[in-house]
Amino acid sequence: MRSLARPGLIAFLAALILAPGSAEAHHIMGVPHYAYSEEYPQTPVLTYKVLAGRYDLRMMGYPGKPKPGETCTLSVVIQERESRETFPGKVYLTVREDVLVGEDPIIYGPMEALWEDGVFKFSPNLPKEANYIVRVHYQADGAPWDIDLPMTAGDPGSPLATLGIYLGALLALVIIVRAIRIKLDRRAAAEAKE
Amino acid sequence: MRPRIRLLIPAVFALLIMAVIFAPVGDSSVTIRQELEAGAPAGGSVHDDLVCGMRVGEGIRLESGGGLFYFCAERCRELFVADPERYLVRACVVCKSEGKRTPVSERDGFAASWQEESVLLCSAPHRAAFLEDPAGFFLHSMWGIPSWLYYTCIALVMLLSFGIIERRPKRRGARALPMAGESPASSPRFDLMNIGILSWLFSHRGLRRSVRAFMALAFVGVIAAGLFGNQLPGKNVAPLLTWTIWWCGLVLIILFAGKAWCTICPWDALAGFAERVLSFGGRPLRLGLRWPKLMRNIWPATLLFIALTWFELGFEITLSPRATAYMGLAMFGLAFVSLLIFDRKAFCRYGCLVGRISGLYALFSPVEIRARDQDACASCETKSCYRGNDEGMACPTHQFLPTMEQNTYCISCLECVNSCEKDNVSINLRPWGADLERLHKPRSDEAYLALTMLSLSGFHGLTMTKIWQQTTSWIGEALAIGHSAAFTLGMVAITLAPIALYAGLVWLAKVLARSGSVSFRDYFIRYAYALLPIALFYHLAHNSEHLLMEGQNVVALASDPFGWNWDLFGTASWELPPLTSLPTLWLVQVILILVGHVYSLWVARQVVSSMSLDRWSSIRSQLPMLAAMILFSILSLWLIKQPMEMRSSAM
């Protein structure tokens, strides 16, 4: 639980407890890892490979870490492992914002891929500084497959906002206490005069 | 035992701990002292145990096939000798965590790295699984105590138990309680205020403020490191300093210096400082309301303790620098808000989990603050120790020194040392467990906190074993719920189980006593205090494992607390071996548990002596409690017998 770094923490954890475990009937590959090609001299590219049934799936994102509002290109290659033939069906993409409290809102899709030379292409726009879950969906061998990929726009992990809210809340309390204190002192002074 | 000798027991223990840290063990072991004297060549004498993955010194080694291999314990060396190939061939770490062995090579393996460590995985899904939680795969499993030691200690527990029950109380029936401030005849005291230099140190407010300011600055530094530093736990000083060094150090402080932590508490220091800064025009800022009557007990602290344990263990906060910092900020926030709204230091008195836990443990501690002469107090008209004056603050936790008979709610702020106009405050050295020898005002909220401490300290140890992981998986699968829900259910069950068991045994004690003079409630509350030494010494035994095996990493992190490749003191690249060898640690752990057991038996005897029971009733009523103590001590031994998932590789 590395991302406890936000307000609404308690509500989120309560939601976690109340949420039932994953019991979907179809295949969900879980939240996979991703890796940046750090040596690449240009903007980092997001790459991800996974074995999904009899298919190999490879996904690339460019830029790997887009700026908020920047449109990125996601290319998905799905090939049959033995024959290296491209997956013949349709592939869809959904992008959800990964929020701590409540259901993740869909901010893109489900959108059918644009097929180009064996590559399924998408161009989602990640509108604000946040963490996102990109989900690739397709039907293979009579079963639905969902591949989740985490993406990040900007630097949402920064603690400055949380720290600001925390200090702001304490300051607001100080001001309220100060106001009450002044009122009480004035009342006491008035009573003393009487 | 002669009363004066009891005063020396804490000192003997202190010497034992120092001996563990500094004495060389075995023919070629490298101790931390030797490392420091040698200038600690980075990595010069620190090696990976190929069997368990632990970072070890050169104590136990093996020359094999032209190579030199180092191990944490004989057990690892034996396993290596039996099948060296198993540990020399690179294998998939995810398969290894599942109990399988899949050899991988550079050519066909899936490479991944974390914290400058490279691993090979057998497949893309396993690479994905690794990268999802790499820290989990770098935890190493450390051997628990060997079976022979475990069974020997169980035999010792039985022998000690029945030996002590046979030593019946010399006097029957209730014993007269001593007058307020009067030391029981069997508990000697030594007033440290009679020593000039110590008296000067204790009464120097400027010195206290300086130490508190230093602690507050250190706290701010740790918070800054946690928030803005490198978020890899092994690269950031915040998790190690908080969860490994402070949490264990806190118990050590209680054991040797009572409530000294509260004296230098940075949350309170910062809250007080902030309040003074914000008191414009010299007017006090605080509202000074009385703490709500309904909450004038330590249930708020107990609930906070349960909540912290849930967060800490259920969400792996110990491995997250930022979450650790948020926990620190939350504690400061609670102290500050309470200071603004309520009278004196209500949070310290009722709400602070650290203050209340240390308060109960401090019943055992060898230091106390008391009125020296009751006649002097009787003739005092100002009661300045309670009300305060220009020399010192009013008692922040509403303790009235002449009638203060136990440590629980004193926060050792030492203000009464300054405010007392008759120079009548003594700071006494006393034997361990002096407050437990005479329970002056047993309370139900304290009894429940004591039982919660016993449950949760055991639970803490259990969560670091494989058994717990299997249990949560089983709960999750059986009830089709997620990990967090399974963890929570398991935690609730394990917290409540010992309390329910204890309640059952208390009921049995009452039935066996066949005496109507003591109620179930009285038994329940009073005997709960007798379990405090078991909880305290198990807490120490468990955490000494972390402190002695992982604490040395602070030397490197002190030079680079934020993980930004600094080298402030030239120690950033130091790799020191554990502070002691594994066999020595085992010995220390079992000694601690046995000492806790003996003290619990002793307290139980004192408890039963304070009840109006005849000889046979008192013996019969002790038997179920004896069973409880034996059970809890054996459970403590069983916990330290389990292989423990250690944090050091991740931290």
C-alpha cells in the first residue's frame, strides 16, 4: 500500500475492506508492471509484454509518461505464440482514472482500435495529472481477456498538495480557535465590567 | 531475593545487551565494533547468505569448490552442504517464493532489477508479478530458534511456573496498602536527586528544552525525508528510524529509563512550540476546555493503537517512507489540535497511544517520580506541583504528586522538579515491577489495554510469518473476499481470541476460588496487569530481532537520509553486518521471554496476595492464571521459533 499519500485515506481503506474480492468469470491479467527504456535518448517509451492464453501481447506507449492533457499513442501487438500470426479479432481500449475513493471514472473509451500493419493503435488523452488504468479488452477462444496497464500523467505522487491541505487545515483551526478565544475574552471582560 | 539486589537487575540486563552488541562471537565473527575500528570498508565483510538471503558477517562460513560462502546460522550451512547446486544455480525468485525451483539463465530468463539488485525470472507473468511488489521478493526469511532450544525453554517455563506457585504467599489475606508516597518495605528506592550532577541535570529547564528542540528538529527531518526523499524504503531513513529503531528503542527506554520518551517527545514539543508561536500578543491561544467526560479513560488511546496496528501491518506502511511520514504528521496533528482545544495536555493523558502503552509498561520500569516527604507535602499550601508557578508548569496530566502512586499517567516532564517550592521531588531508581507489586487503582480500561497489548504484540510477530500469509489467503478464498478484508477479519479474530481465552480462565479462577468476596470483574482487571511483563518482554524479544539484525543500516542512511546520493558523514556506502549473530540473538530472545514469564508469575502472586482470600482459595484461583501465563509464554516462544520475514533487504 504505497499510495497512502492522499486525503480521503480512511474512506478509501474502508472501501477496500468492504469491496468483494475479484470473482469475475473472465480473464483479468491483474495490474502488470511496466518499464521505461531509460537508455533511449528520447522521450521515455512505455513497454509491456504479457502471455495471455495462446497469445503474446506487447504494448508500447509513446510518450511513456505523458504530460497532463497530452495525447499519447498506444500500440498493441497481439500474436499467436506458435504461428506468430496477428490476432484476427477486435481490440478495445478503456482508460480509467485510478482514484483512491469510489469507482474509477472512465475518461476514454471503450474505443475500438485502429488496425495498421498488424498493430492495434489508440490515441487516448490523459487530461490531468493523475494515475490511470489503461485496459485492453478482446475476445479470444470464446473468453474475454482484459489486460490492465497503469499509466501516469505528470507527477501525481507529489506530497506537496497533501501537505498544503494538512497545514491549511491546521491553520484554519488556529484561526477559528483564535476567534473563539477573542470572543470569550471580550465576554469575560464585559462581565467583569458589569 | 534481597531487596537491594533487585535494584541491580536492570543494570545486569543493560550489561547483557551491551555484551551482545560488542562482544565477538565465535572464532572469526566480525562485530560492529571491529567494523567501526577498521573504518568499515564498504562491503568488505558483509556477504549474502545464499540459503536464506540474509546479509551476514563472517561468523559462519564454508570453503567449497574453491569458493568461500557465509551463513547466518549452522542450519543454513547444513542446507547448503546437502545440496549446493540448489543455491548456486540462479533460479526464478517468484517460483522460489512459491516453493518451486526453476533454473534460469541470462539467455532465456526475463531480467528485472530493483534497488540495484538484478534478478532473472522464468516468464513474463513472473516478471510482472515481481515488478508489482519487488520488495516482497527481497524480504529474507530468518530462522527462528531451533527446536531443541524451543523445547528446553518450554520445560523451563513449566519448571519456573510450578516452582513459583509452590512458593505460596507468606502472609494470608489482604496486606495493608502503604500510605501515599510510602515505598513498600520490599521495594528499595534510590533517589537520584541526591547526586549533585543529576539533580542539576534534571532541574535544568534550558537543557530539557534544548533536547526537546533537537528531537523536534530530528522529527521534522524524518518527516521531510519520508515525504520528499527517495520512496524506496531501503534508500530512505524514515521507515528504518521509525519502525525498526524507534519502536524497539521505545521499549528499551521504558525498561531502563521509564517514561523518558515522553520527556523528549517531539510531537508534544512541536505542538507546544507551534502554540507559543501562534499566541499573538502573548495571549494564550488554547481554549482550555475540559476533556469530554465520556472519554476520560484510555479507550481513545487503545482504539488508536488498534488502528495504527491495522494500518501498519495491513497496508505495509513500514515499507513506505511517505506513509510513515503521514503517520508522524497525524500524531503531531492530534497533539496540536488537542493542545488548542483542551486543557493542559489532554492528548498525552487520554489519547496518545505511545504515551498510554508506555504508561502501562512503565508500571514495570525502574524509574519513578514521587514526593520525597509526605509531611512536607502536607504542610504545602500552594500545591504548585499541580497548579504550577513561575518556575514550572502545572502538571500537564493532572497528577497530584503527593498522591501519585504509579507511573501510568506521569509523562516525566520534570516540571514539578522546578515548581515544587519545598524541593521535595525525588526521582527514584527502584526494582523492576515496583508499581505492579502493589496495584493501587486497577482500572478496566487499563486492563483491556494490557490485554490488547498482549494480543497485538503477538499478532505483530505472527504477521511476519508464512503461516499468517497462508491464513489470510485461506480466509480470502473461503469467504471470497479481498486481501484487506481477510487481513482485517484475521486481525479481529487474533486480537479477540486471547482476550476471550483470558476471560474464560478468569471465570474458572473465580469458580475455583470458591470465594464470594472477589467479583469476576475484580479478577479480570487485576490479573490483566500480571500479563504485562509477558507482553513487554515478548515485544522486546520480537523487536530486538529487527533492531539487532537491521538497525545497523542506519549508519549508511544517516549520511544519505533522503536517498539522494548524499554522503554527509562519509558512511553512505558502508555495509555493516548485523549487530549480533543469529545464535546470540536466539539466546537473548529466549532469556527475555523467560524473564517476562517469571515477572508475570511474580505479579500474579502479588495480585492474589492483595485479595481477601484464604490460603487454598488463593492457590486454586492462581491455577487458571498459571495456565494462561504458560500458554502465552509458550506462544511467544512458538512465534520466535517461526522463520521470520525480515524487512532488511527491503529497507
